[in-house]
Amino acid sequence: MITTRLDYEGIVVDVLDPADSGMDATEIARCAAALEKAAGRRGIVISASGYKPVSLPPPLTRILAALMRELADGRTVAVMAAAEEISTGVAARMLGFSRHHVAKLMDNGRLQGRRVNEHRRVRLASVIAFKREMDRRDAFLSELTALSQEMGLYDIPEPERRDA
């Protein structure tokens, strides 16, 4: 497996490209399935000659499984620290918004970021926190809608007719 280590404006990103030689999609899919199964239990133990065994907790095992599933499906995967910055275009794709809307969210302080010359950079941690909040609100609204429907609050009564 070939990894490319990129250094872009001080941000180090490891990129895994499934098109590189040595990447067998079938084998990666088998590994992903095994990791997904192990993640539901106690995680996995990794051992290598000359090293003490190391236990990986279930959340980390799930992340590795998701990464391998993406590679098995032919997608390129990039790994970077959450404290790093991303472009407004990447943030927009993550949130399902336009770049313009992301810029407005930065301007009004809802997303943390900065300007680099003519470009804006958004903190990845800020985007992830914003996405979590959006998902939490969506779940709450869905639950509220379901309760309202159960209570018949969405039933619209027929208008009263006046006989002349």
C-alpha cells in the first residue's frame, strides 16, 4: 500500500490511493469486514514480532474499518488531524451547503476560520462540531414531528360550510 504524505501550507495529510499498486480491493474488503465484526466486541489486539501486543479500542477499530471500506470501494482516503484547516469548498461538501453559505457562517462567527490572502480556511473541528449540532437538531425535529403526527396535530379539519 502506497501512502503519499502531503505538506500543504503547513498541514500534513496522509493520502491513500486505491489506484496505487499493491492495493487489492478484495483483500481490503475482507479486512474491513473482519474489523467491523471485531469493533462490536472488545476491539482488536495487534501484535508484531519484537513488540508487545497492543489493544485497539472499538471506536478506533470502527474508524479503521470505515477507512478500509472506502478504499475497497475505490475511493481515495485522506487522514489529517481534526485541529487542521480545510477550504470552504471541502467544508461546504461536508455540510451540504454552498461555499458562499460557509463563508457567511464564518463571517457571523458560527464557523471558526481565518483568511489566508484571498482565501478562507475553516477549522475542521469547527465544521465537525457544527455538523454534529445540525444532526442533533434534525433528530430532535424528526422526533417532534413524529409526536405531533401521533397526537393528530397535523390533521387539518374540513372548513365549516355555511348554508345560505
